[in-house]
Amino acid sequence: MASSPIPGSPSARSSRSARTPSRGQLSEIERRREQTAAERERQAEQRESAAVARERDAARRALLVGLGATGNDLDDAVLLLSRPPSSTLAPTPLSRPPRT
């Protein structure tokens, strides 16, 4: 029958140090944990952004359907509303051509 080392004895301290990671190993483990946590946080932010976009699209569609848009007209309206504003599509002031 094997006996366990007496607490506080040199053999107990050496067996404990064999199980405890060194500072270099610990910092590597901590770095990997932080990296994993940062990756999970980034993925959660991406899922949240996608959910917000889906919710916004559903609200737009519901509003447009309420206004009577259906089929291709509905799809076209959603597409136009989802595009960012462009300076080339900005309305221009109405003016008369110069008289000659």
C-alpha cells in the first residue's frame, strides 16, 4: 500500500509543483482563454447585428405590406430602402433652363 506524502514535507511540495503550471505555461493558458473569450464576444456581436438587420427588414416589409405593396413591388421597395443613400441619387433642385 503506497503512502501519501505528509502535508508540508518536501516530497509533498515537489508533487504539488509537478501539477502546478509554471508562469510561462500559465500566461500561455491565460492568453488562449482571453483569445477564445474575445472570439466568442466577436461572434456574439455578429449574431446580434444580424438579428437587428432581420428585425429591421421584417418591420420594413410589414410597413410596406400595410401600405399595399405586394410581390415584386414589395421586393423592390425593400431593396431600395435597404440601400445606403447615394450622392448620385440625391434630388436636384428644379430649375428652368436658361432662356436664349
